[in-house]
Amino acid sequence: MKLTEGFKGREPELVALFTATFTASEGPGEGQLIGGLVRDLLARTPPEDIRVVCAEEDGALVGAAIFTRLTYPEDDRAVVLLSPLAVAPDRQGHGIGQALLAHALDALRAEGIEIALTYGDPAYYGRAGFAPLTEAQASAPLPLSLPQGWLGLSLTGGPMPALRGPSRCVPALQRPELW
């Protein structure tokens, strides 16, 4: 497996991967929602606010993770939001997602990012070190439909700090149906 960073020229492949993965796991409606989100993230997010890590096998895209800047105007720490992550349905269970996460989190640490947050399955992301958060520890950009899925990870080696104030995500994620 080869891990790469960046997405230019791969936008259609990435949209197709996320659409297929979420359709297989959550149904066609969710597949279209997440595929549309990925299209918007890749097209509308300024380059300095997005990081994409891709996993390839024999030149084929088999997984990807998208991180975007999450700002807390009252807090000066550098924070990213992992949303979404996908592994091709026929390649799940082979460690691709965990390898993507480990590679991406190491790269983010090297850039000076201090905290990574995500909104997903606590059991899955817990294997990479993410732990449940309360809104008092880190406010989400929009109301959460499943608060137990709000997760965080300190990338500094220390404990997960509380983040001060409200948060703001990139425009493509400013959609209540995603939260």
C-alpha cells in the first residue's frame, strides 16, 4: 500500500470512493450526502485549510481521509477536523483506515497541529487514540445528533485540553444534516 498526500487531479476518484463507501455502509442517501460533501470540500476549501491523505494499491485509490481546519477564535491552538474517512468496501478490515490515520496524524503533528477532532464511531476511532469529548471540552460547529460520536485527540503527547469558545468549520461542513 502506498500513502500519498494531496488530491489535485483525483477529485472524481475521491468523490466516487466516498460515495461508494457510504452507500455500501449507510445506504444511497448517505452515499450521495457524503459524496456531495467531498465534492464541496475539494472544490471550495482553500488549500491552506485542507489536507487529504490517500491510500493506493496497484495504482487504485482504496482509501482516503480528509482533514480541514477547525477554528476556535477564543483559543490559539491549531485544530483540525477529520471528516470524512473512507476505505473501499472490498478493502475494509485490512488495516488501511488505521494506516491512513497513523500517517495523517504523524504528518499533522510535524506541521504543528495540536489537536484532531472527528465525529464518528468511538470504537473505530478509539483504536487510533481518539476519545469521547463533551461540548464543554470542545464545542462542535453545529448541534450534534449523536453526541457520543464527538471525539478528540491531542497530537502533542499531552492530555486532550479543553478548547475555549465556539468553533467554526470550513463552509462545506456548515450543513446541519452532517452533524
